[in-house]
Amino acid sequence: QFSYLNAISYSNSASATVFQNSGIIVVMFITCILGRRFPRTKEVLAAVLALSGVFLLSTHGRLDGLVISQNAFLWGMLAALAWVSYTLLPGKLLERWGTPVVNGVGMLIGGIVMGAGIKVWQQSWTFEWNIVLAIAVMIIFGTVVAFTFYLQGVADIGPVKASMLACVEPLVATILSAVWLKTEFAWIDIFGFVLIIGGCMLVSMNRETESV
């Protein structure tokens, strides 16, 4: 969540969400390594699409540098790796303890570590009602509800179907960013979004077919 919010702060919510969901390609490669097999044709095509989308989104097709900040790119990639971690790691924990316990304990540990890391007791805070309300919404809906529902989906239908359904997230984020937040995107940004989302959906559908 920290890497994802940082990616948003350095770019926008749509770009950060698309970067984060590109982590499904990493999940695919990890699955191939653990299964001791080479990627299949659809998986290779999915990786090419996603990486091409990240390239266009980051450089607009130019080879002389990034069109987004280095911080935006770095935090976007870290958000993708974090997405991979909380998708693959908690499987056995979810089976034994259930989603609320795993999610709650994980966030508690993360909160303690984060609080100690930034020395929260030394920070100054402005407790205006709109700031408190915004933080409360982020905590309840953007973190607790979102992560709990996602992990419950992983537990109920497995990481394959859950990750496939999660591919809708960057599409929704892009639409809301443009309509609600008035974020402007170049046509090449939209094309990059389409490539990444297409790659994510392709690898998810491929894994879904194999699981059946």
C-alpha cells in the first residue's frame, strides 16, 4: 500500500494501478519457475504485451529517457512486486487462519513497522475534519475492505480467477481518473494501458484454462 500510494503521488492513480497490476506477469514467470517449465506461447505474448505497455507508458516510445519521473517508475514497479507478494505468499495462512485474521495481523505488523520507521511520534498532524475523513475512507474502504475482499476472493476461487477479475481495476481507475479527477492522458498512454491490461487478462485467461 505504501509503494502504491507513492506511485500515485509521483504520477496518477490510473498509471499507478496499471503498473501495480502488471505484477501478474511476474506471477506467471514465478509459476513457470516453480513448475519447472518454459512459458507457453500465450504467456510469452502476454509478457510482451505488458512489457510493451510499460515501455510506452514510461517513455512514450522514446529511447532517450522517461516521460514520467524516475520516482513514479520505481514506485510503480515496487507496487507490482508488492502485489505479487500478497497474491502468492498468504495461501497456506489463509487456509489455516482465514482472511480477516491474516489481513488484520499483516496490517498490524505493517503499521507498527511503518510507524517506527517514520517515527510517527515525532510527526506533526493537522486534524481537520476533511483530512480525518479522507484518511478514514482510505483506511476502511481503500485498505481494509479492498484487501480483505481480494484475499477472500483468493481463498474462495483461487489466485487465478481472483487475479483475472482484478484486471478490471486499472480500467476502472483510468476511467475514474479521466472523468472524476480530470486527469489528461495522451493517446499513447491509453494505448499503453490497453497493452498492459490485455497482457494481464491474456495470462489470467491462459492460467484459468489450464486450471480447468
